[in-house]
Amino acid sequence: MKYFSLIWAQLFRSRTRTLFTLLSIVTAFLLFGMLDSVRVAFASGGNTVAGANRLVVASRLSITQSLPIRLEPQIRQIEGVQDVTYAMWFGGIYQDQKNFFPNFSVAPNYFDLMTEFEIPKDQVDAFRNTRTGAIVGESLAKQFGWKIGDTIPLQATIFPRGGSNDWPLQLVGIFKSKNTATAANEERQLMMNWKYFDESNDYIKNQVSWYTVRLDNPDHASRVAQAIDAISANSDHETKSQTESAFQQAFIKQFADIGMIVTSIMGAVFFTLLLLTGNTMAQAVRERVPELATLKTLGFTDGTMLMLVMVESIVLVGLGGAIGLGLAALALPVMAPQTMGLLPPHVPAQTWIVGLVLIVVIGLVVGVLPALRAKRLKIVDALAGR
């Protein structure tokens, strides 16, 4: 564009004001890039079971509703099911609530299906043969300085034992995650024996939170899921078979509506950004009225003046937006492993597209009024200071 040097000079006429406005735009789009990535991940992941190698079977009503253990042999009989394991959420704490980490009771064959975890066979055998045995992830063990043979004094928050919240567990195994990208999250878990939990807790018997089903062929996922859900159709414990990613999303959604929270936050941020950037552009044009009048005197048309101001507005928002989204793309791979899976490891394509659309829309909105003023400017009145 032949007028780009002129636009650039106008944009940085007041450098301090422009830099502070630019910083605000960068911050807004940095937040957008990270938060909208979460929204997209939660909205798009696990919508279909087709091609899934493992399915999670949970209550159709809520993840907090348990399922009867008697479903296990029925699920095993379905054609296409290779193996089945199960787990029950425990929700205990270690020393203090701020030390929270996922902990649950699991079936003896749990680690046979969780092939993404590496653990010595002798430790798995010890877990199966030790009634109060527990296995933890390596990251969790390092955090609290646990080693094989230690007693972990877990405190119940939901399920007491013999009228007491004390659940002392013996550490018999430590597993590592094969996926280094997600190891920080996956290794912050504790598993105890389901049979010990079932026999000892005061409130609930013969119940599990979910089943994990390994398939003999991922192409059979949809058929198997429908067959599993048909077992409990029209009962008081109807099931929903879904991918593991969808199950994890459903678990998080029990605590909050991620989409609504992200949309509300970003709506407030961008509304404030509109006011801030709009004020900046209006003030910039107001200060340059004599200069704009001079340009018109030199032959610049009303349409050209409109275009100059509009492009200046879009360039300002575009520059800040590009930097903000770029910083989000750099930050997510670093931060994702530390957020228990709440942040995705990259900015999805949908977020990039929405971000580019927002850049153009915000640029047009904040620039339209100052641009119309520049277009309607009368040379005589402007040079006369009226």
C-alpha cells in the first residue's frame, strides 16, 4: 500500500499512548488465545466414539452417580470387548486440602488396561496382594517425598471407615507416564484397591464410578458403545459410553461451565478494549485535525481520508492481536503440563480464525467514528480551528 508509511507515522505520532494501547490489546488477545483454546478443547473433544480404542462407561445422569459392579460381567460378554476394568472415586486428602490430588480405588487389572503407565510387574503384583496397598505417580511421590514401603495417611472427605476418616495406605508401587507431555498431570494420582474400599467404607457397597473398556478393534467402537448402553436402558442406572477425553471433560464440567465462564470473561475484556481503543483513535484523530485538513488541501479525497483512518485502526488492533495470539501459542505448550489438563498444549485452528475475525471487527468498530469525522472534515473550518 502506497500510503502505509503515512499510516505508520500517524499511528506512532504519540508513541507513549500507542504503546500503552498496544499493550492492552496484546494482553486481551493473550487471554483470548489461552481461554478460547480451553473452550474449543472442551467443546470439540470426544464428540464421537468412532475410532476409539478405549471407552469409558459412566452414569448417563451424572459422573457423581455410581454404577453397580454387576455390570462388569455383562459388559465383558459383548462382542468386541477385549477387557474391562473399573474404578471408584475416593476424594481423600493428604494432610491439607491444598494438597489435593486425584485418588480412587481400582480393580486388580487396572494397570493391564492403562498401558500408558510404566510400572514394574512385581509392584503391580504387590498391589494386588496387599489389601491396603496403594500406587502413586512418580511426580506425586517426588512432591511429598514418598518411597516404597511408606504409609500414606489419607483422610476421607466422602467415605468414612468404621466411623473414622482415617484411611492409612501402604505405598507398594510408583508408576511413570510414557507421554512426557502429559506426565506432570498423569503422575499426580493415587490408586488404592477397590475391594478394600468396598469392604471398609461405611456408606456404599458394590458400586463403581466408571468402567474402562478396551476394544479388540477401534472400528467397532460405536457398535460396542450402543450395546453397552443398551444393557441398562430404562433402568435406574442408565449408562453413557464415551471416549476418555469426553469423560474427562464431563468430569470438569461437574464443577463449572467452562464455555460460559470463558465467554463471560472475554466479553468483559473485549468490551473494555473497545472503549479503550475507541477513545485512543478518537483522540488521535482529534489532535490531527489540522494535519488532516492539510492532506485534503493537497488533494486527498474524502474516501482516502476514511481509508487512512480505518486502516490505521485495523493495523493497531492487528499488531496487538497478532502479538497476543503469538504469545499464547508460545505459552500454552509450557503451561499446559502444569494445569492438570485444563489448558490444551496448543492454540487450535478455530481460535486462530476467531481471533483474526475479532481483530478485523474490533478494528472496524473502533475506527468507524474517527474515520467518518476525518471524511467529513471541512478544510476551512479545520484550518481556522473551528
